[in-house]
Amino acid sequence: MNSCGSISGGGLPLAFLSEGEEGAILEVRGGKGLVQRLSDMGFTPSTKVKVIRSHPPGPMLVQFRDSRIALGRGISMKIFVSREEGR
């Protein structure tokens, strides 16, 4: 991970996206339980996610598939996405 928070392949934590930005999930990093729980909720690779509300350092509201969910900042730092350009 370099100093701007990206990983190889251009991914960055979901928490780094601003309101209105979209990304595609690349991976979820964390313990086995967290990864499984987020996967069960639908946070799987290639899923498109849009940030509806973000109030650092507090939670963020995201939309994906047909759902909206609030995520704590710590959890959103473990979901790596590729920023969708021109959306």
C-alpha cells in the first residue's frame, strides 16, 4: 500500500470515496468472520457501490444492488474498490 492509500491495481478503501462517487468492489480485507458477513450481505467482488452520504469520521451510507446500508468507518476501510470514472 502506498502513501495515498491505493493498492496494486488501483484499489482504495471505500471510505476514501466522496458522496456521489461510485466504485466496484475488488476485495474485502479482514478476518474470516468479517469477510463472510460482508459477503453474505452482498459485498462481493465486482459489485457496484455508490456513496450516498459520508460524514468523516462517522459512518457512511452506501447503495448497492437494490439496498442501502450504513457502514462504520472502520468497516468501510476494509472494503477495497476501484473508482468508477465518468459516472
